[in-house]
Amino acid sequence: MEEYSGNAAHEAHSPTVQRSAIEHEEQFIAHNYHPLPVVVSRGDGAWVTDIEGRRYLDALSAYSALNFGHRHPDLVSAAVAQLGRLTLTSRAFHNDQLGPLGEELCALVGQDMMLPMNTGAEAVETALKLARLWGYRVKGVDDDSAEIIVAAGNFHGRTISVVSFSDDPTARDGFGPFTPGFVTVPYGDAAAIEAAITENTVAVLIEPIQGEAGVLIPPAGYLEDIRRITTANDVLFIADEVQSGLGRTGDTLETTRNGVTPDLVTLGKALGGGILPVSAVAGRKDVMSVVRPGEHGSTFGGNPLSSAVARAVVALLDSGIPQANARWLGAELHKELDALVGHGVVAFRQVGLWAGIDVDPELGTGREVCERLLRHGVLAKDTHGSTIRLAPPLTITDDELDYMCAALSAALTELA
């Protein structure tokens, strides 16, 4: 059992080595991030150790890329075994891991075909390209006229096309001119989607839960309404499950938890098991089949090493254990957070092992709360002012969950 012991262990070491490492990074690495002041050198399960020997509970899981914790033995074994055989061929040739991955992943998420890429942003870009191709070649939309409906507050990545329909000035300002063809409607408003559809609409792209926005959960029936509206209007429903998918919310996909099957689903982050970047678009065969040889690709997409690791991830999820753990401990997390409302917490949104917590702004910013949590041996991340996110590995134990929540309570008490 990991007993909560306050911050003494995290203040007993000299920061000289860590400060030196941070300064070294800042000298040679572009400053496109503002990390917490900790330098991690080792990870094990739900825990990491910094270069001075201090341990922290990882409550971020690399934005859900580490759903199965650090160095899960099944995933490490799959990677090591494949490293001894073959790592890369490019898609110029076949390899013996990609086909089995395609079959196993499609069976897991209830789709017909998949297209492998590397990062979540690449998966989203791929889905956008597939939707436009389908619009022109199947639906009959006039060339260069396709429109895709998106939601306000979205986060789908950092590419030029994706930030073109972001309304976050930090992600968008300074990167124009932008890619046209996107129509923004309020998140959670299915009627607004229906009203925005025109003869040129080819797809609706939605996060089933908006993670970067602070784990925003839409109204009940929202995803079902999108499915009904898109089907009735011959429009594709694209669900971006890069963060919400692969067990995080207590089911394999958040759309599955809501009884909905999209036409295309984008996957990433946890698909690589925290070992290497792996992403995919999975969808209906008639939509996936619109792309022809040479029209889209990736040198590393579908490589045998990433495919072997992703197959091991699929096997873990096939057991149903990570999803069940997210449901069971998610219920416990809800109780713990509910007890903090009025005691430093204004409100929270939580499903499975994923929570967005609005801290009383009088206590400080979300960044300040995360810095205080760091002193208490827990790693978390802020977003949008006074909101923090918790997304521990799905392999976390009830004792570790208690440790995380006790640290949050202590941090809030100190700030108060």
C-alpha cells in the first residue's frame, strides 16, 4: 500500500541536480511547453522517479497515453520481442504484424477497416482527408466545396488544418492563413449541428468528451442525436477518441459506452501503450476504401514494431480488465471529489478515471495547484485557468487512488 506521507520526502533533497537538468533542456529545446519543475528518470506502473530519487504518483498518464501505466510488462515484452525481429519496412512492403493488428483492432472497436498512422493529430488529419474524398467521390459534393462541422472548444491536435478550426488563441494566433472548409457550432448542441448541415457537409467531427477543454461531458443523448442526424442527412460521424478511447471512461470507447457506432473513429495515445507513437483511423469499409494507392501515407505508419505493441494493447483491452478498473475506481474517485466540493473545489466533471476539477480561483491558478501537488508527490496538469485534470493509469490500485485524492485534499487545504 502506498501511504500518503505529506511533502516531507519531496523537500528533503537538494534541487541542484534537477535545476541543472532543466536549465540544460531549456538551453537546447524550443520553449513550446511549460513543464512542471520535475525531471523524471524512471517509471514503474503508476509511479515515476525523478533524477534525485523522489517518487511521484503519475496522475496525468501522458494525457492518457499511459492508460496501462509505465512499462507494462506485457507491452514491454511485445516491444522487446519485435525489436529482435524487425522494426521498420515502410508501407512499400508488407509486414507480418500489420494485418493481424488491423483485424484485432477492428474487432475491438466494431469497425471494418483501419488506416495506421503515428500520432493522434495525424489520425485526425487522415479522417478529414477520408471524409473529403468520400464527399467528392461518393456523395457527389462539388470539388473543393466540402464542409466539416466541428464543435467550439475542440482540441484535435496542433497541425495547421486542425488549429484552423480551433478557438483557442494560444493554439491559433500567429499561424494563419488557415485551412477553409470548417463550420463551428456550440459543443453539446445537437440542434445546432442539424441546422448547420448543407448540401456540402461531408462530416461532423466531435470529441465524445472534450479533454483539453477541461473534461467537458456533453448532455445525455448528444452522441445518439449526432448519430441520428448524420445518418438522416448522409453525413459522416467522426468521433475523435484519441483521449477518451481505449478504456479511459470505463468502456473501450466513449461512443460504445453511449451505444453509438461512428462512421470513423480516430485513435492514438494509449494505442502505443506509452512505448511509442501509434495511431489509427478505423471505420466503415465503404468510407475507408475511397483512398487509393499514393494518395495518403506515412513512412512509419503501421511499422511492425508499433503494430506488435498495439496488438498487445488490444489484447489487454480484450480482457475487459482495464475498462472494469476504470468503472470501479471511477466510482470511488467520484465520491472523493464530491467530498471536496466546497472545500477548495467549485465543481468537477468525471467519468471513469478521468476528471476535470474546477478549483476555487481564490486559492490560485490550476498551475499553482499542480505545483503544490508536485510537492505532495503527485503529478497532474492544469488547463484553462483554475481547472486541473486527473487521468491516472487504468492500472492504478484503490490505495494509490486514495493517495492521489489525499494529496489533492492536502494541497487545497494548504492553499486555502
